[in-house]
Amino acid sequence: MSCPGLYCGRILLENGKLSDCGSCPLGYRRNATTFICEPCLSSPGLYDWLYFGFVVFIMLILHWFFIDMVSMRRSFSKNVLVLHASAFFEVLISCLLAVLSLSPIGEFTIYSCHSKSLSDWYTLLHNPTPDYGDKVYCTQEAVYPLYTIVFLFYVLSLVSMLLVRPWLCRRYLPRQGKMAIYAAMYFIPILILIHAVIGGLVYYSFPYLLLVISVISCAAHFAVRMEQNIPALIRSTITQPRNIVIVLGHWCLHAYGIISLTQLDKPLMHGLLLLLVPLPALFYIFTVQFTDPNKFYL
């Protein structure tokens, strides 16, 4: 009854017999005791949903970043806001369709196999070779649906963008808008490749990545300001709507990273950590006078 390796299992056939050891079908995982492939009927945990939310947010942020970059505007305009809204609804619809497309189909619930270790993401590297003979191929998605749903979301995002965005760009931002579409046609395949190769590493490290990215991007946002002094930075931040939105976006990313890292297991103590969200921005503003390159002498 036993099977070699970590993921090889047997399938219960229609005639009541068991198949040879091999990979379990999509949505199934080997029972560690009986070695029979059993359907995954549990629900994703909070960390799983937070990971998928991270994937969705990164997609939306990249769309907004390139739309903002190619528009070359220092303030919001109607034309740019239309493209931002389009990107938001493209990502939202893709996210909902990805969830609804998985079993049980048409419901906002998902059957899941929980990720127990990093090796679950790389079953390709754990095909056993019993007695140094023929290799038994048991490559499968042991973390279903964390691989499938992300790939599906990326493809749906690309399709929805190509169906909707060109028409809006042609009307509202005919010259620069198409460059944001070209950028998405590059970064979406890159995201797919990253997920395929190091998806497991990203799954276990994304809270730390969010914290680091939010701090660096916040510093970069303030660093491009022409006037590097405390009054000017505060004035530009609280008086310009674009800067307010960008800073609040950084704070939301930082808060999401803290929530993902702690999962609010201790609501009071972990909730107090959210008070530290504005700290990177305040630290930059109030220490900028000590970082003026003109004050450094060799």
C-alpha cells in the first residue's frame, strides 16, 4: 500500500482497486497514512487569502505605476483617473473570475490543500527513484489552488486589459496610454515566470517583501522632490492630492505587510504595531536636513 517519495499516491479506481503509485490529480493530495489520493475539501487559511491579496495588489500597483509614469503629470486629471479606474476594475473582475472559476465553480469559496512546507511548491524536485531504478514521476500541485489561481488571475488580467484598455486609451490618453499597455504586456509575463520559478519563496516571504518595498518606495517618493527640507516636504504632501494618495498607498502597503506577518494573532499587541505605519515617512521628513549631500565633505 505504501508509495515512495513525499507525494506519490494511489488513486481509487472505479472497480474498487488501487492504481499504481503516481501523481495525484489536480485538487487531490496523498493521505500520509493510507497513501491514497484524497480530494482537498478544506478552505484556504487567512495567510493563503493574504497571499492572493498580495498578488492582486502588486498587479494593481504596477498598472497604476506605469499609467502614472507614462502620463507624465504631476497632478491628477480626468484622463489619467479614467485609466486608473479602468485598471482597478480590470484587476477586480479578474480576481473575482479567478475565484469563481475554481471548485466549487460559481461560489466565492475554494477547496484547498494547505501548504505544509516549502517542498510542497516544488514537487518536481522530489520525484523518487526507488532502489536507484526507474524514477517515479509524481509532480503535482500539492498546494492547490495557490499555483492555479495565481496563473489564472494573471491570464485573466492580461485578457481583460487587452479587451478594455485600448478603447479608453484611444479616447482619453491616445499617445501615452498605449505605453502603459505595452508595459503590462512585459511585466505580466515576468510575474508569471516569477510565480512559476520562485512562487513558494514568495509565498513564505511576501510579508517581509511588502514591508521592505513600502519603505523603499516611500523614501523614493520623497527623494524626487525638488525641495529637500522639512517645511517643503510637509507642504507638498498635505496640499497636493496626488502626493496624499501616494503616501496613503504606501501606508496601506505597510499595514498590509504587518497584518500578513502577524495575522493579528494577538489583536491588541499586533494592532498597536499598526501605529508604526507612518513612521518611515515621518522619519524621512524629519531627518532630511541631516542627509543633504552638500553638507558632506571629503
